[in-house]
Amino acid sequence: MAGLEEVGIPGKEFLREALTNCSDPLRAIEEFQEENGILLPSLRPMLPLLDLHGVCRLEFHTSVLEELKERLLQQIENLGKNESREKERKLKEMLQKSFPVIRVPSLRPVVMCILKNMDHVDDKYLKQLVSDKTLYKECDVQVKRQIWQEHQSLFGDEVLPLLAQYVGEKEAALWDTKGGTEASFFSSSPKQRRQGQVLQQLLLMVGKNVVLYDMVLQFLRTLFLRTRNVHYCTLRVELLMALHDLDVQDIIAVDPCHKFTWCLDACIREKNVDTKRSRELQGFLDSIKRGQEQVLGDLSMTLCDPYAINFLAQSAMKIINHLINNEGLPRDNQVLVLVLRMMALGLQAWDMISGQQYKEPKLDTQLMTKFIPALMSLMVDDQVRALNAKLPPDDRETAITTIEHSGPPPDAYQAYIQENAVASVLAIYYTFHISRQRDRIGVMRVLGTLAGAEGQRAYQDPFLHTLVGHLLPMAEEFSQEDFCTVVFDEFFLGCLSGPSGSSTGGSGGGGPVRHLLRLLWHVHSRLPPVRLQGLLKALQPLAQANESMRPTMQALQEKAKDLVPASSEPENLDSPLLSVPAPASM
């Protein structure tokens, strides 16, 4: 009962001294009980009756204490809801009188309740709470916020595990081996994503405190720089928009990215960039003045969010398809120019922040004049082939014409994919488009070129997750060796021996291996037996090196054991798997 003496209540020290100096210990105990018991004259005659019923004094006094404590806690809560000026004064007086007994477990809830309902707690109390881990852990989050403002390391201890959990959940969704075509990472709406447990916990911790919000942003910025993991960009966006949903004006009014992020979020939610919103977005980018360039760093993180990149790339593809149908020029479409401008800013986020060069990257004019026209020619070829396939055999065009619409991609297309980040992402989403159409020839024509995409961008988790999801409905095509050659030899297996085999654009843990395992999980029964055997052999050491992948690998081997030939491995089995051949000409 440490602390009782400080508030004038005789405690164990007083009792020890009384028993040490008395001549009659029993009498001393009786006197102590009489002086410190419940001083209610009408109660005293009842105590012997309780004794007769076997109710010990400790049990009785404990029950009375609990009842009084509950009533006091309710009174404190009611006082805390009071908006009058007297509230803070009364709470401070109560805290001053009660704080010494905070180390008494049975009385601690009263002190904690007082602290929770105070708008501001003096530093002398906060220092004592910080110095005792038990007291700190039991503090309400409203008290902890005041502690965290002065102790960033304590805030980090609480926040960093949540950030790791958030990233882990995102990666688990991307790496779900058994997820089929319906298990799309991008299928949930922005508001649905903002209901996540981790984000709700962060909102509770931050409250309306601008200092804590800035600390979280700094943690996210630092972790993004350290790991290149784009999920930290997603969390930066979701945290701001969740605060927007709650109308926390104290924070959103001072975040310079709020209006831009809000407008972009509305576009993503509606799956459309209309003329009005495009003007708002462009106006915000154009209004950044000299001296405010650092805002570009936060904006680039907003645009680096995989959900933003996915939306911008899909929007660009829709506009390009519209231009084809209406015979328009890419450079004349201002919405397309803005979308590509935002993509370029998002894709340069890490370089901009790490180099602290806060300058918007210029959009390569030849992207509009050379690459996108080359991409449009591929899309026209796809339409010609699809139309030709619907005609009766006698009306179909000659074989030479068909070959012309199925040959290698234009040189400008391949060159820009290797050099330009925006071009590489557009090429990736074009590949998604034709795979979603189940266009076998189209996929074989361009998938291999993605292996050389700028910065190995095609091997990042969000892209691989989506690609595999679109390839799964084409399971029948995997029975053909030429299709397998493009998908596995030219695209997937070429990256496994390189750095992207163990880390994919900021998401560690063997991303390409995981996505290839997911693909094989669903299409293994369609593969030629020798091809399946070779793939399993190539994946075996990579999966064994990562403990979290071993169960999936073992389960896949179990599923495929009846399909793999029992005979010894054929000669040169590894040859097409462990080296990347030149893309086959069609």
C-alpha cells in the first residue's frame, strides 16, 4: 500500500511501528482497526453479525471499496464530459490529492481515470508515469499522447509494430498462393480499406494531435526510403483520408497534400478522371511555388501508392483506347498528359525523396510522339486479329496479313520499356489488357519484353499479382509448349537468379517465386509433365531458402506428384529454365 502515508492514511509503516513499540499487539491491532475502519456508528453493531456469517473483514471492506470506487469513477467520467471551466480545476485538485496512491493497485484506476479526463497533465506527473513501465502501460491513450509528444522513442515502440503488421497484411494479400482470379488486390474500395484494424489503431493513437501525425509521416517516409516498400505510401494516403472521413480539421487543415489526395481519392472511388477533377489536380500541381518544393516529396508518395498507380495506368489505357476509336492524337488529350505526369511523379518518389531533389520530372515528349503511337499500333493489331477471327474461314485475310498483325512489337515500344518508367508501366497494363481478353497471340507477342522493363518494374508484387490473376483463366493455353516458353522461360524464370528473385521493388521475401508458385498451384495440371518437372526443380532451392514458402512448395509437390514422370530426368532439362533465351519470333 505504498503511497497511503503521503495522503495522511496510516499504512504498513505505521502499523509496523505501532506493533514494534506496543506492549499488547492484539490491542494495537484493534485500535488500528477502530481508527481506520469505516467510521459509521450505525455500522459497528453489524460487524459481529457479519462475523457470525463467516464474512471476514477483508472481504467486507474490499466489497465496500469496490462499490465506492465504481461510483467515484462514474462521477469522474461525468465531470470529464462537462465543458465548464471548473472541470479542469477540479480534476487537477483530485489528481494532486490522489496521485500518491497510484502505485496501490486497487486505487490506481481512480487516478488513471482522472488523468484520462484531463486536457493537459503537468510534466511532473508524466515523468513519473514514464519512469514506471507498469504505470505507463496502464495509461489511457489520451494520456500517452501527451507522453509521446516528448518521448518519440516510446511512440516509435508503439507505432513501428503496427506499421510492420500493416505491411505484412498487404504482402499476405499479394502473396496468397491459393487466391484465384477473384482474389484481386485492387478489388476493394478506398473506404473499405480504411476500415482495417491497424489503421483504426493508428487513428486512435494520433487522435487530433498534429505532432504525433507528423511523427507517423516521418516514420513512413524513413521506412519507405530504407525499404523501397510502396505499402508505406499506401498507409500515408489511407491515414490522411481516414482523418478526412472523421473530419479531424486540426490535422487535415495543415497537411498540404490534403486537397490533392482528397481529389485523387474521389477519382479512384469513381474510377474516372473527369475534366473538372483533372483541372483541380493540375491546378494543385501547377500552384506549388518556389520554397514549397518539399511538398512534391509527399505528393510523390501519394502517387506512388500502388492503388494510385493502378488507377492512373488503367485511366491512361482507357484514354488511349478512346483515342484509337476516335482517331485522336495522344499529345492533344490534356487529361492523358496529366495522368502520365502524375504517374511520372509517383514512379520517381523514392529517387526524389532519397536525393532530396524536389523537382517534378519532365515528361518525355517522345513518350507521346513515339511510344504511345507504337502501343496504339499493337492495340489496333489486336483488334484486327480479333475481328478476323470472327469472320467465316473463307472471308478471313491472308496468312501474310495475319502475320503482320502478330509480329514482334515495334522497336520504339521495346526501347522505351527498357528506359522509361512510365512506358514500362503502360506496357505492363497493356499486357494485363490482352491477358484479360485471353488473347494468346497478344500475350506471347509482348510478355517477354517485360523482362527488360525499366528497373525490373514488371517483377514488383502488385504487378505480378495482377498478371497471374489474368493468366489463370488462360489455363488451357499452358498445355502448349510455345505459350509456356514465353510465360516461364522468357518472363518468370529469367528473374529468379537475379536480385528480384529475392526482393521485388520494396517487398522482400522472394516475390516472383511466390507468384510463380501461385500460378503453378492453379495450372499445374495443364502443363506438359516434363515442363512441370523442370519448373518444380528450378523452384525447389529458392523455396527451401525461404522458410515461409516451404509449406506451399511441399503442398504443390504433393498435388503434382502424380503428374510428374517417375523416370529419371531427361538430359538438358535445366537448359531452357535457368537461362533466358531470346524472345521467339512469331
